[in-house]
Amino acid sequence: MLKSQPAPGGRSLYFDGNWHHPGSGRYRPTFNPGLDAPITEVAEADASDVDAAVGAAREAFRVWRDVAPLERGRLLKEVAAVVRANARELAALDAANCGNPVREMIGDATIAAAQLDFFAGLVTEMKGDTIPMGPDALNLTVRQPLGVVARILAFNHPFMFCAGKIAAPLAAGNAVIVKPPEQAPLSSLRLAELVHSILPKGVLSVLPGGREAGAALASHPGVDKVAIIGSVGAGRAVMRAASDTIKPVLLELGGKNALIAFADADPERVAQAVIAGMNFTWCGQSCGSTSRAFIHKDIYQDVLSRLPAKASHYVPGLPTDDATTMGAIISKSQYERVLDYIASAKQEGARLVTGGGRPENPALQKGFYVEPTIFADVTPSMRIAREEIFGPVLAIAPWDDEATMLSRVNGVEYGLTCSIWTNDLIKAHRTAMAVEAGFVWINEVSKHFLGAPFGGWKQSGLGREECLGELLAFTQEKNVHVSLKRSDR
């Protein structure tokens, strides 16, 4: 236990409409990865705190489920307005706490507000069906909320995930408990402060903590569904913990995604897409990044020659500086992991095209920075071709046989995104059908489209988000049969 504790407030546990010290009394520092320096101390929830929060959330659910859908939508739109009004502050918190550039984090707040508005507008779409039974009966289905939903979040977009991912379950009438990322909890806690007076008491809870809190949420019998954005390992742990209570899960997990360029594609556009798809802005820390590029041999060298200049736009800098185009890795352990992958690529014979080291800027010597790194001539046996790095390391390989290339694209355990580049409509559609991925772009990369279902195949997850299907996934169907037969007198 620390000798001193912050007063209850935006660094403690938020549930039942109030701030609480953790039952254990534990507070732990949260860091600025751009400076490798502590920012403040944040409460660490344990199983007893989870139990208290779940109890309060169940009470709140009984109230929230009976709020008229259009009124729930109106309140969510109020939350969206608050997010927009405080976007700069929230972005600054994320930049300092997770290492992503502040300018990019303002965009994250805008996206979160759009998701809140989107699901607020879908509240009347939670419709049932009628089933024909003849003149003497009426058979219908209705959709009702599940109860208490736990959402366990990742560190790469802390605020966007927090504000955006509460939208669907709240719109459906559930109470929501958020476990913000252990490494970057500050913006989620600030959201709780900002919306305290909008949402009814106990409808939203924010419990910072580590694995104990996450495991307690996933296994708690009072939690009716658990959703996680995280690694495959974390997803498996959540599924195991949820299995004892037979609760449904929604999993958005890792990716080792491919960009495929055919010989007829424009090398300039392909080069732009290769760089954009890697998401160097947030150091490649994105599950949807196209971190493997398969470029047809006829345009391979042309594309490679253009990449260093395009990658040079992404210059590591202090995340809180508006001019920064590429931030810091989230933690020392992840930073060392990325460097280990770079070393292994060199050892295994990949050709370094650009980057591969630490920036020389003296102002960055205390933080966790890595240059945009691109390797060419990557073979399937290399670690950077098979394993998710979650860092700014791109693996590029030439191909000439389509069947062999597709076998390599599909030869990993992940299946989240894929980007296909060609001017041939038949090739485009044929390849889109052949790749084992849940979200495919043709002549586009990296973008999400609100309303289009996002999610993975294979080990990349279960379920779909950012669409009507996400809203319905936080409801359950009930069938009602009504006999219309008259009783004989």
C-alpha cells in the first residue's frame, strides 16, 4: 500500500454514481511513455471492488432498461456533445498517457462522439419479428437488454474505445462497466467525471486495474456479457473466465494483416497505401495495420524505391506537441519487444529498407521511440512475417504465383483485415473472396466506415462492431405466443 492516497475523484474507482477508494487501498503510478515519467497514481480495482460495482450496476440496470429508447438516445447525444466540447482536453490526456500524437487523439474523440450519435439514432431499430400462426394465434419476438456488460479496453486508442464502445450497450438498455487499459486509464476516468450528471446513477462504471480486475469481471455471475479489445492471449483468457457462467463474449483481437498488390496496380498508389496501412502515426500499434505487404514482382522494386521518402513523413516526436506525426511506444516492455523483432529480422536475413533504430533527437532520449521500420525480401519463416509485433515494423515480400501468395496471406492464425490493390475487377473480387479476413478493402486501406461491420476471422475475434449488429449483440430475443382462440361458454 502506498503511504499516501489521492482523494476520491478522477483517479479512483467510479461506480454507483460516486468515487471510491479501492478496497485494497492500492494506487499505482500511470506513466507518460513519451518521457518515461510517472504522471499520477490511479486506483487499482480488485475482485472485491468488481463485486461492489457489479451489484450497483445491476440495480442501475433495472432503472435504465425501462427508460424509453428515444430518451436513452437523447442522453447519449448529450454525452456525444460533451465529448466534442472537451475533445482537446481528452486528446491531451491520451497523448500524455498512451504516447499517441495529440493531433491524432483529437480525431479519436471526434470518432467516439460520432459512434455515440450513431447508436443513439439506432435505438428504434431493436425490432422483433412476427411469425405467421394462422387466425387463432399471434407469435412475436421482442429484443430486451442483457443486463450488465463489461468492456475491457486496449491502450492504443484509450478514449475512443471508452466513449465509443459504451454507446451500443447503453443504447440497448444495459448498464456498462468499463475497465480502461492498465497502461492508460486517465481519459476514461475523465469521461466519468464529464458525464456524471447526464447518465443515471450506476449506469456507467469505470474500474481501472490490471488482470485481477479483468478476470473478476469476465467470471462474475452478475456480468451478462463481456467484450474485450486486446491480444489473442487476453481474448482466450476472457473466454475461459466467461465459460463458467455461459456468458457471451465479443472479442476484437490481434491481426497480422496483408496488403496485396497486383502487377497492374499503380506503384505510386501502392506505395502510399503500404505506408498508410501500417499506421505509423501511432507506431503501428493497431490491430488492423497491414503489417505484411505482398507486392507483385513486376512492380516490387518500383514500390520499394518510393517507401523511404513516404515513411520520412512520420518523425517520432513528443506526443503532446501538435506538430508530432509519430508518437511513442506504450511501455518499456513493448519497446524492447519491438527492438527484439527488428534484431530477429536482421538475423534472419531480411533487408532493411529504412529505419530500424532509435531517433537521434536529444529531446526523445527518455521515451520509448522507434523509427518507422521497413524490411524487404521477407520470407514466410521469419518471425516478422508470422507474429503480431504491434509496433512500427513492416514486412514486404515479392510474389509471382497467385496461389502461393494467397497461401502465405492465409497462413497465419489471424484474420482481421486485408487490403487489395488492382484495376482488374475480377481479380479484386476473386481475391476478396479468397482471403481469410473479416474486413477487406479494395483500392483502399486503413479506413473504418460507421455502419459497416468490423471484426475478424480465426483468432482475430468473435462478433462485429461499429454497425447495427453490434447494437443487437447487446440484446437477447424473447418469443411471445398469444392464443386468440375464444373459449366456449
